[in-house]
Amino acid sequence: MTNSTPNLVAWMAEYQKYLDLVDAGAAEDAAALRLEIEEGLKWVELSWADLEFAVGQKS
């Protein structure tokens, strides 16, 4: 198992951007960013649930 902490921290920043887009009502942009985040998480063997757990959020 590799250390995924640096990757998780990077994706947490992107997740915050996603939340900001959701809050701003930019659903289309938020959906596109979510797809990008989910694809990136797959590469580092993490999931959307892992990300939500790390930041203490639920979608």
C-alpha cells in the first residue's frame, strides 16, 4: 500500500472548490469537477467516500 496522504490533501482542495461551486449554484461546473475528482481518486486508489470522510462532509 502506498502513502496516499499527499494525494488526498490535493484532492481535498479540489473538493472544496467543488463545494464552493455547489454553494454558488453552478451545478454544471460542479458536476464536471466532481467527475474529474472521481477519476483522479481512482488513480490513487481512493473513493469519493474517502474524500468526504477526510473533510467531514456528506454529499
